[in-house]
Amino acid sequence: MTRSPATPLPPPKARRRLRESAALTQPQLATRVGVTPATVRAWESGRTTPRGRKREAYAKLLKTLAEEEAARLAKQEQEREREREQEALPEPKPEPKSKSEPVALTPAQAFDALYAFSAPALVRQTFLLTGRREQARESVERAFQTAWERWPEVARDRDPVGWVRATAYEYALSPWQRFRPRHRHPEPPPADPGDRTLLNTLLRLPPRHRRTLVLYDGVGLDLPETAAETEASTPATANRLLHAREAVAGRLPALADPRVLHRRLAELASNERLRAAEPPAVRGGGERRARFRTRAAIAFTVALVGTTALTARTAPTHYEPPVSPGQAVRGVPHKVAPGSLSDEELELRQKLRDQMQDGPERLSPRLE
């Protein structure tokens, strides 16, 4: 029996774009397909792929949304064409805007607002992951600098804070951090003994379990959102969370209750004096890093072009066979190069050159 090919689906980003263009939430789309919102979130992130009847229903719904989007675009194009035709007509004087209307923000202002709103909390959360104050601040600044470089993408994201948080956590938990000279010098622990014990317990957890615990019990995300941010399945995320809670409760039995653990994590992060840099300084640092990378790329390209040109100039244009090494022939003596002549040999050579080439004169007998 031949199995029919699966219905093609658009890429994960296109699926999310079609849903958002139709003003549908993930729970609404999940209801229309007959699945859970977590399944739709996994489909749109690319972590899983629908199969069977669910794939057919999902593909049919996406096709309908694409047709509706094409119809809306065609209608908008007609409206723009109608506006072009009316450009020649005198335009009425626009009415002054009321003070209650929101003012559009520039990209820099929107970035500064996002940074001022979320940076302090992100620095405290990252401190729970690393136990290092300076590394937590640097991780958040690097994440915001990356967000400023990709600001059009971040600004359109449905959760810009989550985008920056995931980038900061990945930078803070990078295995390359252990090779930095900063890790050779430990930072002073928290002053409170309870905070010090809790922080040491967190740092003993594996990085994935620690991140899952901070996201779920510290930040307050639900299980599907935690799974999506850590790029793991929901069962795996639940397993990591249970193991992390068991490890914490094993050393600190008073934190077995998740509500108490959430309160203690918030207190531990709030007791530390963690400050974030000003938004203009973060934007300026990101722009300097971007200029440095651009100049380095240009310098590398110029060096590569120069090396290629030099190689093409000096490389041989034809094949030259190598000279075979000499071999001794039996019975034939080696050719010896003449050396310098001595004084006697030079005198003899000059004497021979002065004489006639035909030899000495012939002797004839004479009578005496």
C-alpha cells in the first residue's frame, strides 16, 4: 500500500505570521484545529511537526488564512490606488491631534523604554543563574546590545522581554565563561547566611535545571513557555523542574513549598545591590561593537584579496619537471671541476702561449 505524501506546510515563522495577520491567538487557533495551545506554540517554534489528521487540518486552516491575507492585501492595494487618484484633489486641512492620542516613539526611545522596564529585573534573575554580579550585568548588556542590532525583529516580537531574557541567559550560561580570567577570582558571597546557602544550592544544580527552576519558580512562566524558552519538550522540562526542586528541598527542607521557594528567590535577587547601565551607554556600546566588527571584516577581506593577488602574481604559469638526480656509471670516473692554478702552472701556460703554434724550428746540419 502506497502512503500518500504529507501535505506541505509553510515554515514556522510563516505559520506564526499568518496567525497574527488574522488576529488569532494561539488558544483560538488551537481550538479551531483541535489541539492544545502548547502544541500550536511548538508548531510555530519549529520544535515539533504536525502529523496525520492534525497536519491536514492545520494545513487547510493555514491555506485559508493565506487566502484571506491575500484578499486583504489586494483590497489595501485598491485603496492605495484610489488614494493616488485623489491626490490631485485639494486636501482638507487636517484637524489638530488631541492630547490624548499616543505619540509614536522613535526606535531609540522604544529601546530605552524596554531597557528601563526590564533590565533591572533581568540583572537580578541572571545573578541567580551565575552567582556573579558583574557577569550578570554584562550578560544583560550584551543581550540588549544584540537586541539593538536586531531591533526591527525584536520590536515586532510578541514578547521582547522574553527575547532579551533568552539571549542573556544563553550568554551567562555559556561554557566559554569559565575560561575567562574573571572566574579565577571568586566574588564575595551574600552577607546573609540563608541567602548564601540558597545561592550555593542553586549553583550546585546543572545549568539546564537551574535555568528551568529560575524561569518557572523565579520569573513565574508556565511550563509550556519555560519549555519553549529552554528549547526542550514539556515532559523534559517538567522532569528538570522536579529534579531541581528535589535537590533544593534536600539541602533546604523549608523551601519544599513552591510558594516559599518563589518568595525566597525574589528576596535573594532583591537583597543584592545590582545596577544596570544607562540605556544610551548600552546602545553606544553596541554600535561601537558593530563598527569594530565591520572594520575587522573589511580588513580581513582586504588582506584576503591582497594575498590572493600576490599568490596569482608569484605562482608558476607552467609545469617545470624536476631535474633527476645524477647516478654513477660503472667504469666512468667522476668529472672533476678544475681548480685554481698555481704560480708555476700560470708561468708554464704563458710560456706555451708565447711560442709558435707550429712548434720549434726545424734543425738543419751545418759543416764545421
